[in-house]
Amino acid sequence: MVTALNNAIDLLLKEDENVVVLGEDVGKDGGVFRVTDGLQAKYGDNRVIDTPLAESAIIGTSIGMALGGLKPIAEIQFAGFMYLGFGQIINHCSRYRTRTRGTRSLNMVIRTPVGGGIRALEHHSENPEALYAHANGLIVVEPSNPYDAKGLMISAMHMNDPVIFLEPTKLYRLFKQEVQDGMYEVEIGKANVVKEGSKLSIITYGTMTRIVEDVVSKKNVDAEIVDLRTISPLDEKTIIDSAKKTGRVMIVHEASASFGVGAEISARIAEKAIFELQAPILRVASPSIPVPCPGYEDYYLPNAKKISNAIDKILSV
Amino acid sequence: MLKEAYSGSIKYMQILDEEGNVDQSIPLDDIDNEKIIRMYKLMVFARAVDSKVLSLQRQGRMATYGPCIGEEATQIGAAIAMNPNDIFVPNFRQHALYLARGMPLENFLLYWKGYEEGNIPAAKINGMPVIVPVGTQMQHAVGLAFAQKQRKTGNAVVAYVGDGGTSEGDFYEAMNFAGVMKVPVILIIENNGWAISVPRSRQSAAETLAQKAIAAGIPGVQVDGNDVFAVYKAVSEAIRNSKDGAFVIECITYRMSMHTTSDDPTKYRSEADVNEWKARDPILRLRKYLSKHGLWNDDMESKMNEEYAKLIDAAVEKEEAFKPDPRSMFNSVYSFIPQVLQEEMDDAEANNYWR
Ligand SMILES: Cc1ncc(C[n+]2csc(CCOP(=O)(O)OP(=O)(O)O)c2C)c(N)n1
Ligand SMILES: [Mg+2]
């Protein structure tokens, strides 16, 4: 996924000289995960900018750059540090367009690594997607594979809206996938039915998509797997269609359960398809506690067993 | 009319030079031989711990770790200057400070293996836990200092931030509050030249980081952070005067090793750069001083090293015997256990999700 993202950003920098990349350690170091590796050498330090250590300024300055006609791709080193720029995101990113009734829009992307599974220190394994989705006015995407990562990044930059681009650290180097050369887009706002099925719908995204696929194939259940890809705005149609088709819905995400994306999805299904359900909706997620230090990570993250148990439970109703 | 509205300057202090010679023009105050030996031993101990943790990390027995190799004087000078009741607020690289203040080594190791339990004894040594979001702790320090003033404890607060951390809004805001509130806080900038791959020169266009204090209306000074005497002197003076308000001390030191075990410094800095700083090593220069004054010899050195090796091995053994209890993740979130958490905990336990 690192290579796919690097390639997408490379193509975007080449395509439009207004595209700039900025963030902590993105230049010479190529980013702590190497997503921007080699790009400063190729495009210069005015296009790929090592900034001082200040998240609020990275985001606030990106807003200004976008207002000034540039197309910034800002990197926040870890999602856990994006809170230092939260004010800029909520006060400005999400509402500049509506505040000016569409006369000023922000063509920008804020990339940040999310999620656990790599034994990182405190604050390096957060899953804050619900916070950004709840802000309204932001597009929130989270790819589950290299192909989608590249296509979504290109779509995000080609779109005249601020995009929060969440990159699961666990997937950066987990598996290889053929990704086509050149520009292509993956539509934002469109979920992907990864596997069709008739007995059960599992709605998921990010790292959990892989684990769900594994569990479903090992158990050999006739489940439909929906990978959201875009968290906000939600692809309600794909979700409701799948719920109506199978009559059983499970939502799996790595972020904690309480007030999360799963709650939103399950409310939408309850509103629009409750009479077509044969079982209560189930959520599989992390517990409603702060993300622990790495020693406790395995006790915290939803695992295959938890997903498998939930599948048994929902199919037994 | 045109007149000067303000003029300020920042002093730089070095007492002990690279050759272990003392600048006679600066009084050593209460730095006596007993203290000097204590400083030396604590610095060596911190470095021994760092190298042990790095080797454990390579064997997969520790989580990500950022050593403080080369920065020991910046921390030990302050640790010795502080009174036991003074409060310290670290960022994440203040290992020498923690250990000098009496953090049990097994707990220190436990934290860096990835367990919150490691933080527990910090409270007993008047320290705050490791803080990872860079610079954010500086505001806590100001609040802590305000509480000391309000409650008339007479204690000072000593807080650490890196050169990178001084770019965060939180740092400026903390300094500004400290100035306005006139609180007993000493803000130490551990300027080790780097914030991961970003050199100090790219962090701020200001010539010194200490001069940021001027804008907040508080005094600031720059010291040689590899000179434990200078650090000690600056911090003790600041603590002594802390009733009069805040103080900023920029310590010029160098990150001699990687940022953390996940970092590859060869990507962004040259070996020559590092070698230049090896000659300014804070431990080396104190050792030179000790030898010159007949306060230390090879025999004492090897005895000390032996003692430390034993101490460290014993602590590793204790730390490795620790059995994590996943219920602690749930029990410690609130002062009570909400039903939602209780259910999640019971579910995990009953269904054996914890393996
Ligand atoms: C708010 C925040 N942003 C980013 C990071 C990631 N990060 C960890 S350490 C570091 C560099 C810190 O540099 P400095 O303040 O000079 O301290 P040093 O590492 O040199 O001790 C960065 C960018 C973080 N921990 N917190
Ligand atoms: Mg630094």
C-alpha cells in the first residue's frame, strides 16, 4: 500500500504543479512510513515540504494554500497527533465551503496513518474516523488494499472538497497486490461489495476487511462482504440493498463500538430496513476504552475469534 | 518619533568544556565532589540502561524506544538540582531524569515494553507519566505550577520539551500563560539538534530557542546541555528564583543515536556530523574532569559497571515476570465501571477473546 500511495502522489505532483505535499519528515526522510519517499528529490523542496513540528499549522497552512489556489496533500504523522490540528479541521476545513456558499472551496487532502496491529507506542494506533465523519463537510475515506488506496487518493485530489484520508498502518506492508500503472480513480462515496453472499451481510472497512475475508472463507459462510472505502458520505444504498437481500447484518470495525461508525450504519438500517431483518444487528468492534499501550494491543483489537463468534451468533437466530 | 521599544539578548553558559576543564570565572556554587560523582554515576547508569533496552528491543523484548544517548547531562543536571518535592513533567525521552529521580528500573522497562503499569510509580517520585504528543505537556506544567503557587507548597515544576516541540502552538501558549500567571515553572528545552529527520535549523528561523521566552515576557538562557555543571547551575538558580515566576532554559545537546528504534538516521544525516558531537560527549568530559581531580579511576569504573550490569539484569528479570491483566484496561478508565464497559469486559472474558 505504501508503494501504491507513493505512486498516486507522484502522479498527482507530476500532473498538476499546484499540488504540494507538506508535513513532518515527508521530505528527506520520505515520511516515517516512506509514503513520500523520493518525492522531494524528484520535485524539489518547494513541492514536497518538510515543515516544523506543528499539526495545527500544517493543517491551517494547508487551508490557506488551498484558498490561494494550491492543492495541498498534508501528512499528519499519526492520527493521534491530528487532534492538535482539530480546531482547524472542524472550524474551517469542514465549513469553509458552506460558510462562503460555495464560493471558496478547499481542494486538499489530509493523510494520516490509523489503527493498530504494529506494536506502536501510545497515540500511534488511533481510529478517529467517526469524529471526522461527525463533523459534516469532510470526506472521510479509508482504503483496505493498495488498489483502492491509489485510486481513492487520485479521486480525492481530483475532487474539490477536503478529504480526510485514513491509511491503516497495519496494511502499509501487509500484502502485495498488482496495481495498474498510471492514473485511475476509485469513486469516492461508493462502497465495494468484495464478496457476494445471501445469508449475512458484513459491513466493514480498513484493516478489518482482510480479517473478515479470512474468517468468512475459513468458515465457508455464504456472507456478503461490503468494504465501505468511503466512510462519509456513507454509501447508504449499497448497505441497505445488502441488508434487505440477506436479512442479517454485522458491522465490523477496529474503532471502539460506542458512538462509532457501526452505530450510524445500524441506525440507518433500522430506519430503512428493520422489517426485512431476521436477526438483531451485531457490531464487532474494540471495547469502549482508550486505545491501550502496545502490550495490551492483542487484548484490545477485534480478532478473528470475536468475528467468528459473532457470525455463529447471528446465523443462529 | 522613532525609538527602541524593546531590546533583549540571550546569554550562553558553559562551565565544563570538552576537555574537562572548568571555567574559573563562573562560580560552581554548591557543586561539591560528592555531587559530581553522583552526577557521573547517574549519567553512566542511564546510558547503560539505554544500551540494554536497545539490545532487548532488537530481540523483540521491548516496544519502540527512543534512547537519550548523548543527552544525559541535560537531564541529570536538572535531576540533581531539583528538590525531592519539586515536580517533573517529561516528554518521552527523559529516561535519565526518571531513573535519577528514583523510578524503579523494572517499571521503567515495563512501560517501554508497552504496559501502562510502568507509569504507576511516577506519582511517588513527583513525576508525570511519559507524554507522547509532543509539546502538549508544557501546559500541564504551567497548571501544576499554578496549583503550587495557589496552594503555597513552595515546590517548583520542571518540564521538558524537545527542539521540535517548541514549534507546537501548545508550547507557545504554555509559555505565554506562564508569563502572565507568574508561576514557578522551569521550561527546559532539550535541544538535541533533531526532530526525527528535521534539523534544528528547519524548526525555527530564530537564532536561539531560548529567545522565545522573551516574547512571553519571561527570562531565558541557553546553556551547554552536554555540560552537567552548567545545566545544574541554571536549573538550581531558576528553582531558587521560581517564586518570581517562570524561566526558560535551552540546553544545547545532541541526539547521538537514532530517533527511535523505528528510525534510520543515515537517511538524513551524515556520520561526520555525529562524530563531531562524539567529542563533546557529556559523560566523556565529566570523566576527564574526575580523572584530572583524582576523583575517579579505572578500578572504580569497572566496579560500577559490574554493579550496574547486575542491577539491570535483575530488573529485566522482574519486568519479564510481569503478567498483564487485560481487565486493568477496563477498570482504570473511570472512577467507576459503567455498564457498557462491564458488559464488554465480561463478554471478552466469557468468550475467551483474550486467548
Ligand atoms: C504532536 C506530535 N506530533 C508528532 C509526533 C511524532 N513525533 C514523535 S517525536 C517527534 C520529534 C520530536 O522532536 P523533538 O521535540 O525535538 O524531541 P526529540 O525527539 O528530539 O527528543 C515527532 C515528530 C508526536 N509524538 N507528537
Ligand atoms: Mg529534538
